[in-house]
Amino acid sequence: MRMLLLGGTSEARELAALLLGSDVQLVSSLAGRVARPRLPVGPCRIGGFGGVDGLREWLTSHRIQAVVDATHPFAEGMSANAVAACTAEGLPLLRLARPGWSDAPGSDQWHWVDDHAAAASSAAGLGRRPLLTVGRQHLDRFVGPLAGHRAVARVVDTPAIELPQSWLVVNDRGPYDLAGELETLGEHAVDVLVTKDSGGSYTWPKMEAAGQLGVPVVVVRRPGATDGVATVSDAGAAAQWVLSKQP
């Protein structure tokens, strides 16, 4: 069976490894937004498809028989395109999405907001030294509200936009541990943490560190789930789904 895995997450890499050596001919696809992405095992392509029409053409030309969407929980555009393309082509689609943090310890004390603009506004009133861990694509929403703050922007790649001179850019990538996150928050005198509900354990230590230090946390809620799309929360369940679709 020929399968497309929309990846870029640790769960996607785990799924590719689980299916390695099986009869599934898997191609992983990464968006290409990170300069040096962590690559999964097996064949991999990098870059967009050109919208729904481009994705449909790719699926047809490569004779794909099933698709697993294991993109980041906030990759709304790619997920929507996958639903539209698979529906049009009559292909089975599975969403592999790690559990969110809405029920995590301390989550009832966080400042939950619906988008990045609201996160910027909330952070501006909570502290003077925010740590922004929202990804470089969304930093433009914070520049205005936090222009007078001494923000710390932690990103994998240096942002393309001009940031306030008072900001500090820290190039880093996970996974992180609690000791390191406690050191980061202390070293930079962080007084508010801004993030999004990415979920999972990969970046959870920053939430735990903020809780231990009493640092307020602003969290952007996840987009709503797509109705009618089967969803699992771990790579093992996704692998079982894929193998069950084999002719």
C-alpha cells in the first residue's frame, strides 16, 4: 500500500519508524518551514503541494491509497487541505494528534486565549519580561503590544521580520527538560510565559517550570477538530489503522 504521511512532528517520525520494514510504501512530507528539520526514516519530501488542487494531483500521480495527517496541532491550513483533497479523491484519512494540555495540572490557572493577538494583549498586562514560545511565524502579532517590553523570543530559526531592539532572540529547539527550563526562566528573569496548546511531553517542561516558579502562563487554544475525520492520539494506534487499510 502506498501512503502519504503529513509530518514534521515527533509523532510522525515515530509512526514512520513503526512502519519501516512493513509492506507499506510510505512517503513523509514536511512543510519546509524549518531550515534544518528533523527527518524521519524512509523517503521524504519537503515543501508545499500548492493548495488542495496540487495535493490532489500529487496523490493521484503517486497512486496514494491512504493519508495520515500528523502535522502540528496548529497547522490548520495543511489539515484543511488534507480533508478537502482526501474527500475529493475518496481516500481514507486519519488524524494523528497528540493530546492537548487543557486538563493538565495547573491548566485551570493559565490565561487561555483564542488567538495570538489576544495572547499578546494578555501578556502585555501580566509582565515586563515575557518568554515567547509561539514560533517565529506568529511573532508579528506580538511586536506592537510588546514593543516596550524586554521580550525573549525562543525560536528554531531567526525571524525574518524586524523585532524591537529591547527583545532578545534565543535560537533553540527541544526536547527540553525541567532543569534546563528552570534555568532559562531564571536566567532571563521571565515573568510571563506565552505559548500555545501544542500538547504532548516534548515541550511540557516549560509549563512545569513556570508552575514551580509562579510565573503566569498565557496559552493559545487549539483550533477545533475537523468533524468526520478519524483521530488517534499515538503513533501505535495510527500504525494499526494504516495496516488495517492494506488491500
